[in-house]
Amino acid sequence: MTNPVFHVPAENLFRAHPGEVLDIAGPEAKHAVTVRRLRAGEALDLVDGHGTRAVCTFDSGAKDRMSVTVHEIHHDAAQQPEFTLVQALAKGDRDLQAAEAATELGVSRVIPWQAERSIVRVHADRAAKLMAKWDSTLAAAAKQSRRARWPERGDWVDTAGLARLIAAEPETLWLVLHESASARWSTPGVTLWGDRSRIAVIVGPEGGIGDGELEALCAAGAQPMRLGTTVMRSSTAGPAALAALHAVLGLWD
């Protein structure tokens, strides 16, 4: 079993060194003490979400406080290339299911997209609450998958905003998953990634990506790509594409 992961602010780990005893207070300590019910001598990892991991043992704790002893400090480098998931808002939390699975697959950035056919809409009076739900989902998935480097949640965008983002990041390979695309991952002679530092997968909502949207995204620099021979749900397509990228690029040992 790998060690359970608990998130602490970066400054708590910035100067930490083996042998040091850290006192942690707040929700993460409360979870360790009252939910995980850690006991003296049990192993745990503290991470700052930016790549730093402290391998520790639990010393003692009560309510929302705990003391741990640091044994090792590691710094996880960012995966290359970095993956971005642009996930269209979808009903029934299918968008959050995709974001959760993408986090478990090591994605570096998740961008919520209000597509033209998204049933879920972002309204000014609930935008902060909706994005907080995305943040909570990403954090829980990052801890569950024992990540030291957590994904960034980008600001939500509409289609015009997404097109501007695509145009502003030419170093990113933007792949729009679409059933009408002629190019497939297995097409001979198709070189997708080259030396790109970041690969982004764009997934539409339940009703699909409209023709006008596809045209706008491709005009900005995105490439349409077909993934397989079946039409996947909005919650499935992104994680499937990310898993395929890991396999094709040899990122899984």
C-alpha cells in the first residue's frame, strides 16, 4: 500500500528536512486523526500540490491537530509533455467525473468549457460555487491518486474564450475529439505531438460540438481527431484519450 496523502501549504514543506517534527493543524489534520484514524508510527505523505512530497510517520494527534516526523523529502518533476483536459460542462456531474478520472491519469490542467450545447450554464451568481465544486473534485482525486503535483484548474471559458486560448498557446497541441474527423490516431503518417511541451484534449458536451464551434476552434489552431469507432459519453472521451496518450508516448512504466 502506498502512503495516504495530506495536503499542506507550500511554506510548511519549503524548509522541511529529515528528522524534523512538523505540527499540522486544520482540516487535513482532522481528516488524518478522525477519519483515517492514524496511529503512532503509521506512514503518511505530506504534499504541497506543487511537486514536493515529505514522507513522514504519524506521531500523535487530536481533533484537528497532528505531529509528524519527516524522514524523506522528494520533488516530483512535471510530466513531459504536460496534458490539459478541456472539458465541456455536462449534466449529472459527468463533467466532474471526467475531471476526476483525468486527475487520476496525471493531467496537469483542467479547463471547464461552457460549450454552445452545454445544458449546464455558468451564471454570475453561482460561478464561484460551481468552480469550488470543480476544485474540490480535483483535490480529492489528487489525494486519492497519491499525487504530489496537483492539476491546475483554469478559469472557465466559453467557445470564444477557448478559441482565444488556443491561439495564445501555439506551443500546445490542441486536439478536438470529434466523430466527423478524418484523422485518427492510427492514421499512417500522422505526426501529432512532435516536440510539443503540452498536449490538450478538447471534449464536447452531451449534444456534441457544433459545426460552427468546430470551425472556430480549428481556425484558432486546434486539430480535429477521431478517437476510436464508437461515440463516447462526455465523461468517457477525455480520460480515454489521455490513457491512449500515455500508452502511445510510453509514459507508463
